[in-house]
Amino acid sequence: MALALENSKETSEKESKSAALLNKYLSTAVKLTHGETIIGAHKAINDLVKRSGWDEIKREDVEAKRAEVKAELKNYSFKDKVSYFANIKADEHGRETYIKLGVLATAMSVAHGVSPEAGMAVGLAAAAYVGAKIAAKEYSTPETPKQLFSTADYADLKHTQMALRKLSRKLEKKEINDMIHAAMIKGVVYPMGR
């Protein structure tokens, strides 16, 4: 009986250490990505995942937290989702938009030189792109402070989801490499293609 109690105590200490590390990882991820665009968040989280110290987090804890975040994301409105995916920082991306429009205008003139139908197709694609950008900006801009906070919370949750997904992939790769290493030690697998 005492042995079972000691084992359960050791297990709970390991689980609490994993949970504490996971909470530290997530709080760091949210701090790094708060107010970032989707691309900026990807870059910040990729750098965070590459840091050492996250290997002691259990993959089961990560998957449980992913399910919890996924369920929480369902409570947000369509407007919050559009705001996130439209990258509400439209002023920052104005230059990118103009560069894309310039490329589309050049492509349209070249395509029109080849065939008038191709020029029209590229022109319609450019018009659709501009229309989508304008509609997304108009629809997704928060109008009240409550909507602004909701949009920011949704963005933080999406960045948390992204951070959990990347950590899960890293832990999965580590598990696979450990299994391959153990199999190589036993002589079952030989590293031919590695």
C-alpha cells in the first residue's frame, strides 16, 4: 500500500511539473504573440518551440489543452474570426497590398497582350482581391470596446492553439526519434536512409 502511495505521489509530481511547464510555455507564447499578425505569430512561436526546456512536457497534457482551446474557440462570433483572418492591422499591410496590386496590374497587362480573355480573367481576379480586402476590413473592424477585446481574445486563443499544435508536433517527433533510437540499440532497425 505504501509503495502505491509513493508511486502516485511521484506521478502527480511529474504531472504537475509537466502542467507547470506547459503553463509557462503558453504564457510565454501569448506574451510573444499578443498583437501580432498571423505570420508574425508563426515566426515567434517557431522560435519559442526551438528553445530547449519544453521536452519534459507530456504530449497528453498538450492534447488535452488543445481540446480545451478548440472548445473555447467555438464561443466566438463570425466577426471575431473574420477580424483575425483579415489581419486587423490593415495600415501595417498597406504596402503589401499595393505591391500585390502592382503585380496584378503588370500581370493583367502582360496577359492582355497575349489574349484579351486572359487579360480580363486576371483583371477580374485583381478586382476580386481588392473587393475582398475592402469587405474584410469594413466588416471586421471592431466598433465598440467590447468587440475590440473579443477580437483580441480570439487572436490570443488562436495563437495559443497554434503554439500547442507546434509543440505537439515537436514532442511527437521527439517520441518517434526516441523509438527509432531504442530500436537501433536493440538491433531491430538500421539507420540506412538517415
